[in-house]
Amino acid sequence: MSSSSYLTEGIHPPARTAHRLSVLAVCMVWPLIWVGGLVTTYDAGMAVPDWPGTYGYNLFLYPLDTWVLGPFDLFIEHGHRLLGAFVGLVAILIVIASLRHEPRSWVRALSVGLLLMVICQGLLGGMRVVLSDRTLAMVHGCVGPAFFSLCVAVSVITSRLWWRSLDGNILSIKLAKSHLFLAGVIFALSYTQILLGAKVRHVLPDALAAHFTLTVAMHITVGMLLWLLSVCAFVGFRRCGDLTLFRPVFALLLSVTLQMTLGIGTWVVNYGWPGILGTSFIRSIPGAAEYLIHAKGFWDSVIVTAHVAVGSLILAISTMLALRVIRTRHLLNQSTTTKSLPEAENAIVSASKAFS
Amino acid sequence: MRQAESDVADVMRALFGTPSEPAWPLEILPDIDLVNLESLRRAAGSVSSEKDGTHLGLFREHCVVCHGISGDGQGPASQFQLPYPRDFRAGVFKWKLTERSEKPRREDLRNVLIRGLPGTGMPSFSLLPGEDIDALVDYVIYLAVRGEVERRLLMGSVSVMGYGGEPLPAEERLVYKGDRDDAEIIVDTVQRVVQQWESAQDTVNAQAKTLSGPEDLDTSSSVERGRKWFHSKTANCVGCHGAEGDGGIETLDYDDWTKEYTTKLGISPEDQVALQPFRDLGAHKPRPILPRKLRGGTLRGGNDPERLFHLINHGIAGTPMPGVAIVEEGDGRGLSEDQVWDLVSFLRSLNGSE
Ligand code: HEM
């Protein structure tokens, strides 16, 4: 396999600033999701009842000491708003940078979409506070990961790797339609899983027990499916000949495995060991029969919030994987549709000459 | 039946408001010692918090996923739990220091909230501020009183007032207006339920208070004697909890909350078809209650000697776990006080708190 730095050597894609800013956005949004998850875990969403101000102050001018030294609820809720606002500023810069330097119109459109989305997300969060509405909180929780995924998408399609040319390294990659299919299904299921997770987390107080049970069953089933597909992808991409595809697949398998563990942990710290699994089963797990839930425990909330954040991370990785597979197959298709096989082989030879 | 439900619901709204906007019938119960109205307001309604960090809507924040809005124990996550979350409306509680048939004291409920119940879904809320716990206790009492009054009125309306057949004409329907006979039934029901709660608050459980364990509590000789009583015919703890308290006895029995819509109505808990109408109303699938494996286990109600004495004497309300009568001399009908203390020693030895 070839190393990715070799692959991208000598490529000078346009719009470097937009790319760097989108990477910055990715790095800011993941912490934002952590803080947002904490807000829900601590039910602090209504700690600041007004919006867009904080207790009448402008968002950026809220007194630092009251914020940092005040109640924990207020600390995380106001922090969440501040961080969100900074991500909004970065999104504005991305639009400016790509409008100036980005040649592809669809990418420029996407960057504008990114900005619109962060604005919507802010409005949703604000409306959730002003209307004190749990359903809006759930929608806000679903748009967050989607926005994260879009940030990843923008940084993938503006990356150096995207612009790599049709050379010998690419032509030696073996990517079947099934690879594309697998990456697509994993992406779709990752987001489905986030929607289901949000339904579990933001359950309405008057929801029917039977509905909740069904949602949980679906969340667990899709989780297991996702894990199986990650194993399939691990096997399938190992021999594809491209590290830039195999690495995300490996990260995916690791994070889905971690996520299943965190998922079980999240269940237990919220609802205890499910008694319906049977008394003898529970007694066979050390400590389970005596397990005591501690509401609002610190480590408990870290587990829950980590589960939420790793869910978004899985979506981000699967976004990256799907886009790279699409791109690589696109390059490969170009080569096979425009050239017959011997010609393609010639192309390999000449391309590798050109590089060496 | 529909008519009865909606008429009773109207009466309930007039008396107690709704679980989201609670009220207390001050005209019937002018002096309120039992609950604090301000607490009820804080615990009810949707979740929010104030600038100083005070949380509102406490019940929805902490309890509703399991116990449900009206406290019926049918909250969204309830199906996963065994035992099922408590249905407060029956007014029966397990972990208390009052007599088996009595209501719990505030302090009992408070202890459950703070300690939690290990091995069940019931969390410990020890990290919440004390005033939140107090407000939640008030609210649990409110839901329990409200639910029990509602259910008694429903039953009464069918058995006494003739609901359930043809729809009743307006003048025969249950209404809560000061100058009619119904009002008396209603006032009576409310007062009776509240009276039970209030009298339980005053029982300082004379026995548990004055009792303190004998000198030789927890000594090996006391444990040995306790082991003998545990396996004896009189106490017959072994019949349910197995030899040495090791469990493993599959008694096919159900708790009272389940029996209410099964065996008490002559329906077998396994008869899915007959149960369907109740299941459609949200009733849980009956699941047997198992006697606890006592050796090596954690006791849900705690290990305190006085509490264990009380437990052996009164059993656990709402469950098959019986109480043992305390008699002057062990004579086959019960155990003497000393024998119960020996049993306490034995129980404490089982989970390593000697
Ligand atoms: C790949 C697998 C999984 C992914 C991607 C995933 C993703 C998520 C996400 C994103 C949320 C939070 C949504 C929000 O806050 O808006 C969530 C919630 C939740 N998930 Fe998962 N999940 C997975 C597997 C599991 C498994 C196997 C379980 C085990 C039972 C589980 C249990 C839960 C629970 C209990 C919640 C609710 C947390 C709460 O109420 O605070 N998850 N999941």
C-alpha cells in the first residue's frame, strides 16, 4: 500500500484557506457537541431562560466572573452558546474564503449551505429556550451531528487528497460497487442511529412505554448492524490498496466498538441493569444484582455524553469514508470509461514515469 | 365506564388540579401539614431552571421516565425494569418503618430517594439539594393521594352510583358541588385517604424507636441461633429464601400491584387473552416476584438492626414476604423478641456486616 503523503505530494489545490477553516470548524464542532451533550445530560437547557441575550446581556458581553463562578448549569449552557457563536463566525469566514478562491460552484454553494445550517441550528437552539420545548431540543440534537458531518464534507472535498490525479497509485486501487454500497449504507445507518438515539434521549414524559421500548429495540438493532457492517468494511477495504480508505474504516470499527460499550454503559447508568433480561442472567454479571444508579453522578454523565459525542464521530468518519470512496470510484470510472484496458495500463506506466 | 371516568376526572380536576398543575382541596382540608403547596409547584410541570440554579419541574426531570406523569408506574422506560417502577396510586409502599398496612412516613420516602434501591431501577438522588428531595417527597405524596382518591371514586361510582350500565342522566351523575349528596362521598373519600397519611406521620413507630438490639447482637452464638430460626418451621424463611438464604426457590407469585388486575379479578397472570384489555390500558405484563437471594446480596432497605427487626415483624407490604408475629415465648405461632434479634444477627452475617 502506498502512503497517503506520497499520494498528495505535489498537488496544489485551490482555496487552501477555506479548507483550513473547515478543518478548524470540524475541530470546534466536536467539543461543541460534547458541551451540548452535557447540557442535555444535566437538563441545563433552560438554565438561561432568555435568548439571544444571556440574562439581558449581549452574548459576548456576559460578565466573565458570573459565568465562570456561577452555577454549573449556567456555565455549560452559556459556554455552549458562546462556542456555537464562534463556530458561526468561522462559517462566515469559510463562505468568504470559498467565494473568493473556490473554482467549483457546487462547493461554493455547499459552503453557503454550511452557513445557513449553523444559523438554523442557532435559531433552533434559541427557539427551544424561548418556547421551552422538548421536541425542538430533539431537532436541535439531530441537526448538530448533521452540521458536523457537513463540516467534514467541506473539508474532505477541499482537501489535497480530493485533487489527486489519475495516476498509477489510483489505478492499482480495487474498488467495486459493493465498496461504494457498503460506505453508503454505513453513512445512512449512522445518521439513522443518531435520530433513534435522539428519540431515546429526548423521550417525551407522556410517551407510551411500548413506543419507547420499540425505539430502544431499534436503536440496539441498528447499532449491532452498524457494528457488523464495520467488520465487513474492515475485511472488504483491507485489500483495496488504498490507505486513505482503509484508515477511516479502521477508525470506524474502533469507534463503533467503543460506542457499543458506551451504549451499554449509558443504559445502565440511566436505567440500571434491565431486569427483563432475567434474574439469573443479571446475577451472572458481577455487581449487576446490587447495582445502584446514582442520578447526576459525574462519571455517569461523562459516559452518557461520550456516547452522544462518539455517535457524531461515527457519522463524521462515515461521511469522510463515503465521500472518499465516491471520489476514488469517480476517478477510476473516468479511467475505464475513457480508455480500454491496454490504454489504461499505458496510462499507468506513463503516469508512474511522470512521478518518478 | 367512559362516563364514570370522565365524571371522576372532572371531580379530580376540581379537587387536585392536574399532575402538571397541582392543587390541594383547601376547602375540605383547611390545615395542610401533609404537603407544601410551594413544593408541589416546584416539582410539577415542565423542566426549567432559574438563575440561582434552582430547578423547576423536578418530577419530569428525575422521575417521569420510570414513574409516569400521573405516578402510575407506566413511564416510558418502565417496561425494562424488574421490579416495575412503583405505581404510587395504590398508596402502598415497601421500604418503610410503619406497620405493613400503614402509609409510609415522609422520612421513609426521603430515605428511599436519598439511598436509592440497589438492584432495582430506583436511583439514589443523594446528589440533589435537600430542598429538591423534600419537594419531590411532597409531590410523591400528592400523586399517591390524588391517585388513590381517583381510584376509590371510580370504584365507588360503579358499585354505589350505578355507573357502568346505561349512561346515567345528568341528575344522577357524580358532580362535586357543595350541596349534593355526592359531595359528601367525595369529601369523605378525600378525608379518609389523607387521614391515613397523616396518622402514619405521627406513628413514631413505638416499637422500632424503643427497641435497641440486645448486647449479643451479631455475636456468633446469636448468628447460630438465628440460623436455626431461619430454617425453622415457625419462621420458614427457608421456604422462600432457600437454605442459608442462598435463593434458588422459584415461588410462582406476584406482587400486589400485579395481583390487582389478575388474581384479584380471577384472571390468571399467564392468561394473555384475558389480560389484553388491561394491557391496552398500559398495565404491565405480569412478571413473578422472586424471593431475594440473601447471602452476599445488598439489602434494598439497608442493614440497620432496628430496620431488620421491623422487616421480620412486618414483612414487606405489597409483596408475598410475610411478617412474623412476635409472641412472649416462641410457641410455634411466632417468634419471641430475642429470637427475632437472633434472626437479625443471622441476616447481617449473610451480607458480611458483622
Ligand atoms: C453504533 C452504535 C450507536 C450509535 C451511533 C449511537 C448513537 C447515539 C446518539 C447520537 C445518541 C444521543 C442522541 C442525542 O443526544 O440527541 C444516543 C443515545 C442513546 N443510546 Fe446510542 N448509539 C449506538 C449504540 C447504542 C447501544 C448498543 C446502546 C445500548 C443499549 C445505546 C444506548 C443509548 C441510550 C440509552 C441513549 C440515550 C441516552 C440518554 O437518555 O441520555 N446506544 N445514541
